Amino acid sequence: MKLTDTFVKRKQGNGEAQKHSDGGGLYLYITPQGNKSWRLGYRFMGKQKLLVIGPYPAVSLKEARERREEAKKLLVDNIDPSTAKREAKAVAVNAAKNSFQVIALEWLEKYSVNWTAAYKNHILRRMEKYVSRPSANVQSKALPPRSCWRLYVEPKIKERASWRIRP
């Protein structure tokens, strides 16, 4: 029997772990405390595996079904969905670590050791003022430092018409 959104909303924890199947290996898991999450049971290379799709209500029934289908497509291509999810998460974490903003703050911490607190705050304010928010998430590995400077910082300074920049 396929689950309905009303059924999922009304189900609560009763002191025991509960599993309510939706078909195709997808089921709603309810902890004894009442926390709900979508899970997918599948077999890969002859072993039983489990993929946690996400918590309910952050992941709706419709979205859970879509993610089940995506996982099934990966299985057809002989790719383990759990490994694919783990790798995607690692790529996202690595991308966040290499953003222009993160590297700029690392630079500030590294070189501000011998600066006074006032000077460090002055430089930090300038970085916040001249490095626009959209550029903060640009991947620094994709662009060399000179390009980041020319694309994001220099135009802000030129807008202010107070630039004496060495090339």
C-alpha cells in the first residue's frame, strides 16, 4: 500500500521504532521519540544496504519518491547510491572550504599576527566593503588570485573613485 501525505503527517511515535513501506524499498522510519525520516532499503553487490534519504517534513513524500527513483537509476548503472551521496557531500564541503571568502579570512588570520587589533579590524572592514557578497562564494581554485582581484575587488574600489592601485 502506497503512503499518503495525510497518513505520514498523522503518524506519531508510540515508544517503538516503526517502519511504514511505500513500495520500491522506500519506507518511513519513525523513532520511538517520534522523529520521522525517509529510508531506502536496497541490495548492491549482493549485500543489503540502507540509504537515509532525509528527515520528514524537510523531505516531502513526493521528493522522497523522486530520490528513490534517482537511487534506482544509479543502481541500474552499477553505482552504489550511498557512496554517491557521500562523495557529493565531500565535494560540497571541499567547495565551501575553497571559496574566495574563506581563503581571504585565512589570509587575514595568517598575516595579521603582528598587526595591531585596530589595523586588523580596518583591513577586515575593507575586505567586507570591497569584496561583494556574490563573489564570496566563487571557487578560488577556478580563478587565479589576480583574476579574483580584477573581477571582484577592483571594480568596487573604482566605483568609489578613490583608487591608487599598483598593477
